[in-house]
Amino acid sequence: MINCLGTKESIYSLGRPELFLLVPARNYKLKVSDVFPHFAVPRKFQTPSNSPVTVNKDSIYFIKIVPKQIRDAISDSETYAKFLTFLNQVLQKRSSRLIPKMESWLPGSGVHLIRMGYTMMHLIGEVSPEQYLELYLELQKWPEFPESSLQAILIHATPEKDTASEESV
């Protein structure tokens, strides 16, 4: 479902659907903060802490999920697919350091990351989704990016377009 969001295929072809799901107790315990990988949810959307939540493991819970709107910066399907590939590559090991990881793909990027406010001690898991979007958009402007191994990885994120250009040649 997440991969279909950027391309507006499947259930997303008509807009942002409201999904009503029946989930078992172990999935209901995740609540809204852990439905999608590592995205923090503002406090106003979480269940109030003063109401005790008891979950019966023999019950099935009825929940509603509405996806957020895609930001204008990644609204086309090709950019969205590349952004998802970037996130998949970066978030494979959340306990590793951000700058050394980016340096392994993009030599010379450490200076740019330090200018953006990151330190050598920043863990990949500490970076917010908004910061990843900002980082992704910014790294494409760096002079080291066109020759990097990260660029090669992102080129393969949209194979449909590559095959279409090969057929036209």
C-alpha cells in the first residue's frame, strides 16, 4: 500500500482513502505511533495518557487509518519511488551513524551534512521524516551526487521508465 501511494495506483487512484480495518490485539497495541516505520506522531493525535488502555487479546479491534497528503516536493511518482528507495537504503540499520553511512555512498557529503546541522554522533534512527525529506532534496544539489553510488541505486528505483527509454532507442 505504501508503494502505491506515490504512483497513485490501486486504492489511491481516487484520492486519500479512509481505511477501516479489523485488527488483532497485538496490532492494535501499536496504535498510531508505530503503524508506519519510524514516523513520530504529534502528541495531539495520540491516545490521552490519563485514559488507561486495556487490550483484550481475545478481541478484534476496529480502527481507521487515513494516509497523510504527499508533499509537493515529491508529488510525482518517479521522485516518490526514488525517495522510498533512499529511505529503504538509509533505514536498514537505524543504530549506525548518519555521516559515515552517507559518506560511504556519497564521498565528500560529510561537510554538507555538518553545514545542515548534523554531527558525527547523529544516529540514523534519530533523524525525523521531515529531515530525511530535506536531506534527500538537498543531496541531489550537491556536486558529488551525479558520480556517487547512491545515484546509481536511485536510478534503478524506476525501472519502468528505463525500459521505455530503451525501447524508443
